Amino acid sequence: MESGRVRKQRQVLILFLLSGVAQAGWGLRRYFVMEETESGSFVADLAKDLELGMGELAARGARVASEDNEPRLQLDLQTGKLILNEKLDREQLCGPTEPCVMHFQVLLNKPLEVFRAELLVGDINDHSPEFSEREMILKILENSPPGTVFPLKKAQDLDVGNNNVQNYNIGSNSHFHISTIKRGDGRKYPELVLDKELDHEEQSEFRLTLTALDGGSPPRSGTTQIRVLVLDVNDNAPQFEQILYEVQVPENSPIGSLVVKVSARDLDAGANGQITYSLFYSSQEIGKTFELNSLSGEIRLIKRLDFETISSYELDIEASDGGGLSGKCSVSIKVLDVNDNSPELTISSFTSPIPENSPETEVALFRTRDRDSGENGRTVCSIQDDVPFMLKPSVENFYRLVTEGALDRETRAQYNITITVTDLGTPRLKTEHSIIILVSDVNDNTPAFTQTSYTLLVRENNQPALHIGSVSATDRDSGTNAQITYSLLPTQDPHLPLASLVSINRDNGQLFALRALDFEALQSFEFHVGATDQGSPALSSQALVRVVVLDDNDNLPFVLYPMQNASAPCTELVPRAAEQGYLVTKVVAVDGDSGQNAWLSYQLLKATEPGLFGVWAHNGEVRTTRLLSERDAARHRLVVLVKDNGEPPLSASVTLHVLLVDGFSQPYLPLPEVAPERAQEDLLTVYLVIALASVSSLFLFSVLVFVVVRLCRRRRAAPLGVYSVAEGHFPGHLVDVSGTGTLSQSYQYEVCLKGDSESNEFRFLKPIFPNILTQDSGRKLEDIPTLQNNLGI
């Protein structure tokens, strides 16, 4: 017994010696068949006896199991008939045991039922009696009185019952006859009876034929010769101390051990008193098992005993003296059982694999037995504790191994169950039988993505069919239940053409961009992917995929101001009196890209006069870098480069036209009169006027119509000439030029039509200042005529 703890075991105590019926409504059925019946012969109609319908035996998996697991019987599941699977030899099955019974069980499943039955094997007279010796020698004293009985060795017949030896006889003679006696073991022995006195001198020897007859039909017989020797008078015959010796020998006694010692004595002296011992009758089995010392009378083992094979022996011992006289005794040897047989376990049915998630399920049906007897044959059956299985006793010595509950293959897919059968003998013997139980998969696990959401980064302008990433899911099931296919799920956004954007490999979850993506059109989009296994029914799960389009530097900077697609270039006016750092204009540009690809920088690429203007790198402001002078050219052409911060960087250029004018002061800078000397300069002036007038085109158009009408009237009344503003012939009309472009102030100009001009162009006469004294120059009112002279008015 283990110290410190008591191991809990699920044990079932079984007894081999059980009585009663195996199942309610079914008694112990006995069937009969004669030995040597041909294979395939009908034995019984089990379907009828079990009261089962046709086909029910097959549906419940009926089968026949015998004690020794030999397939001597066969059950036809279609007809329900029990038939012989082979010829039966009663003598081989049971030997001298009568009756010869073969036990078997009928096993049914769903639910489990066990029906006990017996098959009696009848004996046929297929063996003749046989004597162990072809001649027996019998010595008889001549003075033996009539009626003296002399035991003879019996004949052996392997058949039983009436087919065994029933009678003995000898041929007719005047001195002897045969008497047949029956002993306690049921065997019949011959005895020779003296009918008439013998005379050694008259006849010293007789030869008789002894015949043994069995009770078969027809009877069989066997013969042997008896040689009777008539001896001279010998007064005393040997006598044993006991007529019957009874001994018990453990079956595990070693070879050579003493079983018993018989002893006889003879009162005669000399050769007539010398005694020798011999086995009066010795069967083949007795001769192989025991050895008799002819001088000492010791009987010893020459072969190991086996209680389970032969439990007892009967020996006849004869003691003979030198004068020919003999005495007889019997020795009864009982073999004692010891615990020398380990328990046996026989699997009748076994189911593997077992579907997971099934309720209590029968895994195996097995039978145990121990060939020993008494406590040595009682057994305890158990399995280990750490498994979800248990043993349930069934009828007789059958057990069911069942699951305690539903199994989970994902937790454990295989169990190694060790069934231990231990007897209660001393010492205890045990048998262990291991079975491997597999748990089959049921589709009870949904595919699980490695991530609940995936973020994939894709650079725009990608190649079509580009692999942009993968999703992955696992399934704890096995086989087809774990085979996963991937798919794109319908999107909730009706404006997202998902089918034309991405595709997925249904086998490995790889995602591909079907066409080139444009960051400026689509920065990101989301969709769901599904993972579906191949089980029945199929299980699925989904994960969110977010595709982020990374910007590529694929957009040139775009200049918003000054506009480059205008019909006439935009000219910026700068007064020559402008201070250093004067804001000429501001280049405004944008970039369709994002991030650093949209970070714009500005630089002056070309200039008519380098060093006069500069461009701020970060905001595109064009400013003067020094004071202007009279020597600086009036017209300047600036090329400004706008460059992004991408890799590689992209750039665009814009051309600025700057016109230096005299006499303007900040923040009110009038446009100077341009006295064109050539037709090209006149055309530039017209374009400039039209550009400035576009802001208030409707108002300017009205003014122009009014002016044209007045001019036509004056031409009819007066000669051509220049009309002075001071004379008042032509009223001044103010043209408002709003601060469009880069100029932040609004200015008003007085205009008139030059009469002697062939092109009838407008000339800017003078600005109308809202304030006589400006905050920049501080000029007074009397400075206006000087300014007019400078402008040529």
C-alpha cells in the first residue's frame, strides 16, 4: 500500500462464478450439436430466440463471442441464424469431461445487451477402447481358493457416456471368468475371478484374451492378452499400510519434488519378502507427470502441474514380492490452485476515432477472466484517473469503456488508455492493456484572423496586379474543416468600386491592386474580407482591411497667380521711389500632392537685371532687394521657379513682367502714362486698360459709350484738337481700378480721348488722390502741378 496518499481508482469488482440470467426476458439458452458435424450446419435461430426483426441484428452490430475467443460459431446477420464455422471435436474440446459445454455470448449494441448461451457438444462413438499393454502377466499361487479376485488393467476409451467402455469378457474356460466393477470415479474396471483350483504341476500357464466393449451403436471393442502363471505356494502376499493414499500438491511444486511415499510389507523371508513397486495402471498423462521409485515407493513429479488443466489424479500402485504375490493400493492426488495465472482481457468491440462534442459514447466493450479459482480468480479493473473516460460494468465479466462527456479534439486529439486488471490472489497478478483512442474533428471552430484589422500601405501609381499585402486566418479544426478560403465581402459604400480596385487570392489571402491608384483621387478606403472553412456547415469570420494610398511626387506645382494661360501677360507696376523690400507681387502656387511632396519653395530663376528683385523661398513674395534708380530699365522680365520637396523634386516656372514707373508713392501708386512711340507699345497699353477694366466692365462700358457720343458731337461743331481739362470742354470721368492682382489699394484715374491720335486711344491724364498728403512721401498740394508736368499732362 502506498504511504502518504491513497490513489483514487475507478474500480469494478467482478466474479467469474456468476449465476442467474444475463438479461431480463432471456434465460440461459442451451443449444445442442453433435461433434464432427459439418461446417456451415445450422445450430439455432437467434433472431427468433431474441425476438428481433429481420435486419435488426445487423443494425445493432450483433456478434458472437466465445470464452476462448475461437471463432467456432458464426452469426449470419441477414438471416439471424447461428451456424458452425468449423467441425467440432468433443474430445479435443472437453477431454473426459461430461457434459461438454461450450459457453458463448451474443453481444448487441445500441443499447448494449449481452445474452448468455451454451452449446452442448454431443459425443459420437468415434473411438475404440484401447489397452495400455498388449499383454498382461498375472502370477497366481496354486493354492489360491476359488473366488479369488485378481484386478486387471482397464482399457481406455476417449469417448464418454455409453460410448465409453461398458463391459469386459474373456473366452470361455474352466478356471476363470471376468467381472466388471464400477468405481467411484464412474470408470469400469475388469477383475479376473478364479472359478477352479489351480495345480502348478498339472498346468503352469494359461493364455486368455480380454476384450473391452463400449456401449456405442454399433459397439467398438479392444483386446489384450492375459498370461496367467501358476506359482508354487508362497505363504504371504505384500500388504500396503493404507489401501488409499490421499495427498494435496500445490500446482507450482517444482519438478522432482516428493508427492507421496507408499509403503507395503511382506511377512515372508528371503526372496519372497523382497517387495518392488510399480504402477498397476498408468495412463499416458500419468506416466508423463509422475515417477514411482520401484524400491522405495516414492512418487515424484517429473512434470509441472497445472490446476487449470487437470485438477486431480488417481494412481493404482502394485507391490510385488519375489514369490510372485502382490498387493494393491490407490493414490488420490489433488492439485491445489495457486495464483499463477494473470488476468486475461479480451476486446470484443472497439470504436476509434470518436467524433468530438459527442455525449457519452461507448468506446470499447471488453471481457476479463482469470483462470485461477477462489480469491485467485477475483479481479479488479481500473483505468488511469487523468482521462475523461470511465468503466461501466455490464453483465457477467463484460465492461464498457465510455466517455465521461463531450471530448474536444482541439484540446486533445489522442488518448492512450491503459486498462489494468488485477486479481486478488497472493501475490497479486495484473494485466495491462493499452488502447489508443483518436478523437475525430467536427467543424466547431470558426476561422480566426491573426488580426482584427489590417492596414496596408500602397504607393500611388502602382503597377496593376501588384501584391499589396496579405490577410491570414487559422482554424483549430483539422482536415477539410481547417481548409480556409478567402473572399471580398460586399462593401457598404455604393460609391466604392471595390471589385475594380482589389482582388484576393482565395487560397492564401494575398491581396492585389487591380489598377494604379491615385492618391489625389482616393487617399484611403476600407473593406471587409471573409475567411470560410470547408466544413459542413461552413463557418466563417471577417476582418477589416484599410488600404492607405501613399502619395508619390507625381504632380507639378501649379501656379494660381499670376495666371499663365491668360491672353495677355500680367504686368506688375513698381514705382521707382519704392523702398528696399517693396512687395512687388506674390506668386501663389499649389501642389496636388501631400506631405513633403507639397512643400513648395520659390526661387528667382532668371531676371532682366539680376540683383534688383528677390523671391522669398517660403511664401513666393517678390520684393525689391535695393532702391531703384533712374538708370534701371523700365521693363523687367522675371522667371520664378516653383519647386516641391518631393523625391525627385518637380518644378514649374512662371514669368512676371514688371514695369517701373515714376512719381508713385505708397500705398497709392498710380499707373503712369505710357507714351508709346511704336504701335506695339500702343497695343500693350490697350491690353493693360482692358485688363484693369474687366473688374468693373459694365460700369466702364457705360462710361465709354457716353464719351464716344460726346466726342462725335464736338467733331461736328469744332475743328480737331486737344481738349484741355482746364477749359472744361470734356468733363472728367473717373475710372475705378480695384486692387486686383498684387496691389492692395484701389486707385481712380481721369481719362480723355486724344483727338489727334490716329488710333483714338485712351490716355491716363492724372490720378485722383483721396488724400492730398500721403503718409509715405508727405507731399503737399502745391506739388501736384510739378507731378503733372513730369507726367506730361
